[in-house]
Amino acid sequence: MKTCYTITLISLMLLSMGATSAQTNPNQKLSSSYVESCIQSQLQIHQNLKEVSQNDFRAYCECTTKQLSSTLSSTQLDELPKTNQSPKWLKSAEAAASKSCLKPVPKTQA
């Protein structure tokens, strides 16, 4: 399931970034197409849940995009729309960015 999620997410991001390239100014964020592809990927992953909408994932995807844009170098950002396959470093960068954006699950006491 995790592998399917990762492949889907990366594919959607690369497809959307192919049409709109990432911005390389360090003060600017990744393109909005990255956020939208993230949202679509999350919707696909969670399609079995009832009453899930795009807005349920927008904050998470915007946070992930912000984290990526602040950690990736301009060279890495330039590399993203140029390749059909995701660079080897992208998976770990996305994992770190998304992990920092997950809300902690409240612990239940027995």
C-alpha cells in the first residue's frame, strides 16, 4: 500500500510539474500544481473513506509543499520538471517533508 501511494504521489507530481515548472527562487514556493497533485493523490489513497473532500488534505499538502520548497536546493527544484522519472533523492525529501506536516494522533488512555 505504501509503495502504491508513493508511486502514485510521485507520478501525479511529476505529471503536473511537467506542465508547470517549479519556481527556482529560494523565496518562492513550489508551483501550485504540486499542491493540487498532492491533494488528488491523497483523495485517491483515501477514496474508501466516506465524506472526504479536497479541503481535508489542502493544509497537509500546502505544508508538505512549503517544507519541500524550503529544503530543496534550486538545482533540485530545476531537476524536477526535466525528468520523466523521479530523482532518487525526491522520495526521502518528500517523506521528511510530509512527516513534519502530519498532526500527532492523540493518545488514548486505558
